[in-house]
Amino acid sequence: MRAVRFHTLGGPEVLRIEEVPVPRPGPGEVLVRVDAVGLNRAEVNFRRGTYLEDPRLPAGLGTEAAGEVLATGPGVTGWAAGDAVSVIPAFSQNDHPVYAEQAVVPASALVARPPGMDAVTGAAVWMPYVTVYGMVAEVVRARPGDRVVVTAAANSIGVAALQVLRLLGAVPVATLPDTTHREAVLAAGAAEVVVTGPHDVDSPGLTDDLRAAFGGQGADLVLDAVGGPQVTRLVAACAPGASVIVHGGLSGLPTPLPGGGYAAVWLRRYRVFEITGDPAALRRAIAFVRAGLETGALRPMIDRVFAFEDVAAAHAYLDSPDRAPGKPVLRVAPSA
């Protein structure tokens, strides 16, 4: 089968499509035909060697996909060949890479695809919505009327956050580096948009702009994908007792712990594996997302679809400031 691998750390040019043996599922594992792969910045960082774990070279990539079950390993129940599934990020890219025509993944990382959902859409659902669900329902509880800041709101998690927060009755204000995607973000559910400038710039007016967007009030919750020095501005925009959850590092800069002179705010890091690694929390997340999909309150947004052969271009796009709102997807099977 064909699989994407890299033998050295570096830019998109290190990615290679290679012929490798078809893996066999072991105990508790399932072999999946991969029709589409959801693309995430975690894979960019993994390829560069700047992720939370080091690649075991030569390494594969990816944790989010959709396709069909081909075979099951010993001890697997509830799944059979022919089942249409999505793969939820719940494992190491070193252990179960999914940038391939076939992949072995833990059976616990599978979710049945709703009838009528194609593989491209099925590969774009779970990372964004489960990430957001974990922040607003497990780490903290977003309540109706809560004032919530969503930074970098045009990416797939930002769009998902706006939809989820609207569903919960909260009031989301989005931040963007410029006005390019303002209308799309408003359509996704933002009550207002605050333009911050580039992600690597600490915007001195950010605090005042956010408070003005909330009618002079402080935010109750911040979902921050940027990190870096602007976290201090976000904390200053909060009401006493608010929570600031940093779930990304788009700025590429160290995130400070704000000192004195600010309201008492709870600041913490977050990763989706907190939810996907907890069977009870994952069960709740799946139920929440399924209900939102069924009612239409949650609508996966696809940005661009790349052919499998264009994986290097897809990675260059993942790291581009010109990305549109939504999730980029890699189409592995032409019919996906």
C-alpha cells in the first residue's frame, strides 16, 4: 500500500509517498481502509520535530481519518468489515499513522459514520468538535449568557467553537488577525469580531477592544489558540473568576503567566487527548456531537480538499496565513 512518511525533520518537502507493507491489526485493533484524512497543525509540528513527542524516523503522520473497516484483530467486538467509520484522535502518530491507504488503529478510536455522511466530511468532524466540547463541557461549563472570547476563530477549531457556544446559548466574540474572514466567522456564529493584527504581535488595544465588544464587561471564558504574550491582554479582558484555556500555540512564542494587577483568573493548558483518552468523557463528547449533527446545529466546514499525491502542498497550506475557515482534508480514495 501507499503511505506518507518522512525520513528527516523539515518542511513539507521531506514528505514522501512510499510503498510499505499492509499492517495487520493486533489485539484490540482494527484495519481501516482510509478514504480521507483530516489535516491538523499537530502534523506540521510533528514533521518539524516541534510537537510534544519526537517522531520515530522514518515516521508516518496523522490521527484523524474516515473510511471503512477491512478487518478486526483479536478481542474486537462491535465492528465488522464494511462498517463506515471515522477515526478519532486518541493515539500517537508514531503508533498508528493514518496518512496511508490503509491504517491500523485502536478499536476504541472508531466512531460509526452517520448514514449519508461522506468520508471527506467524516474526516473533518471529530478533532474540532471534541476539542471544543472538552473545553466548554468537561474542563469548564459554558453557560447561557456567558461572554466567551474565541481567538484565531477562522481555523477549524475556532469555527467549531463558535457553533458549539451558540448552541449552548453563550455569546462568542471572535478574534482574527485581519478582516479577510470576518463575514465567514460571523456566519459561523460570532456575535462580533475583533481584529488583533498578526498572531506574533502583542496587540496593546486588544483588552479594550474585547471589553468594548462585551459592552464594557469582562469575559467569562477565553478559548485561546494563539498563546504567547497576548495571553496577558486576554487575562486583562476577563471578569473575576473567568477561565482562560490555551489550547494552541500559533504565535510560536512563550506564553507568560500574568503577574499581579489582574483579576483572579484560572489559566490552564488543554489538549484533546484529555477527552479522547478518557472513555467516559469521550462517550459524552460523541453523544453531544452526534446530537448537534442530527439537529443541524453543528455543521462541519470543509476548507480545501487535497489529493493524496499533493500531501506536500497540503502541508504548505496548513502553515499558510492564507487559509480559509474550516478544515483542510486529504482525499486518499478518489471516490471519497
